[in-house]
Amino acid sequence: MNFHILTLFPDMIMSGLNTSIIGRAVSSGLLSIEAVNIRDYAFNKHQSVDDYPYGGGAGMLMQAEPVYLSYESVAKKLENKPRVIYLSPQGQTFSQQMAEELAQEEELILLCGHYEGIDERVLEEIVTDYVSIGDYVLTGGELPAMVMVDTISRLVPGVLHNDVSAEFESFQDNLLEYPQYSRPEEWHGKKVPEVLLSGHHANIEKWRREQSIQRTKERRPDLLKGD
């Protein structure tokens, strides 16, 4: 799977994604992550990509042309028109279900805004999806882009050494993940539940399912409203 991230801060993107599981997946060829510097497509010697918004208002706005040219530099290399995701607090909230859908794509372009946003005209021209990672405002789209890349990448076959682990985590079936335990069997007076030591797989799965439901009721009851 190939990610193309349009950003003013490519070093921030690459330093954040070239480590751990995602970094290993890139090294092994399972993923490709390209950070395209929008400033490279500025049309002035200072590589400035922002200007004052028409009508006044606070802050500066990213101009349409550098954003469009950075998009074109990626799109012209692809066989099909790619999905372009603009990271914005005005977008649909990112979820595990959305990640599963996007993981089916071969190419994804993620557009990171900054300042007061981006000229509306280029958004209308290139953006296919508006996505938010939550109801709060950040200084730019780089952190949300990295969150999305990490979440989606884990669903690409082979990225996790144990692909089963991606199937039994929080938010699968709208349930939070069950509690987990490792050695020793007793720590600070707290013991591992007996059922997990029994070796009885059916009972273990039943216990885990019950724990997932109970934990979801306690911590995220909103996930159960549709059931």
C-alpha cells in the first residue's frame, strides 16, 4: 500500500513513521510512505505558500496553486485517480471501520492543512474525503495523517507479524478489547484469572467475550447504542 502525504513538514512525517512496526513494514516493501513538500511548489523565491484571506479575518491561508501542483506531482504517476483525504476538524470522524475500508485502497493521498486552512477552490478540485480524528483543533494535519497511516497500515496483510492480532482488538464488533495478562501469575497480590490458566479454549473465548462486553458497557457505552 502506498501513502502520499502532502505537507509543509515532511521531516515531521517521516521521522514519526519510519520507526517501529510501520518503519519495518516500509523497509520490507509492504508499505510505501512519501512525504511531498508543498513548499517545493511555491512560485516565489521565499517558498511562501500562504497569504491573507479575502474578506479579512485572523491568520493566513494556504494558497491553492502550490497545493494543487503538489497533488499533481503524485497523481500524474498513478494509473487511476486516487482518493484524496483532507485532514480537517470539519470531516467525518475517523474510526476503525473507516480504516478497514481505506486499507483496501492501493494508493492514498493525505493532505495536511496548516495556518487557517486551505483555499476552498483547490479543496473542491482534488479532495474526495474530509476526515477528522476528533472534535478538537490542532496546529496542522500532520499528526492526524500519522494517526491514520498507523491505523490503516496495521490492517495491511503482513504488516503485523501475527495478522490474527489485528482481528481481535478494540473496536472489532464495536467492542473494546478484553483484559490481558502476562507473567508472573501473581503480581502485587493480583492473580491472573483462573480461566486463562485452564487451557480450555472454549471457556477462555467465552470469558474474553464477556469481558469485552462488560468493559465496553463501563467505558464506551456509546459503542453499544446501535445494538
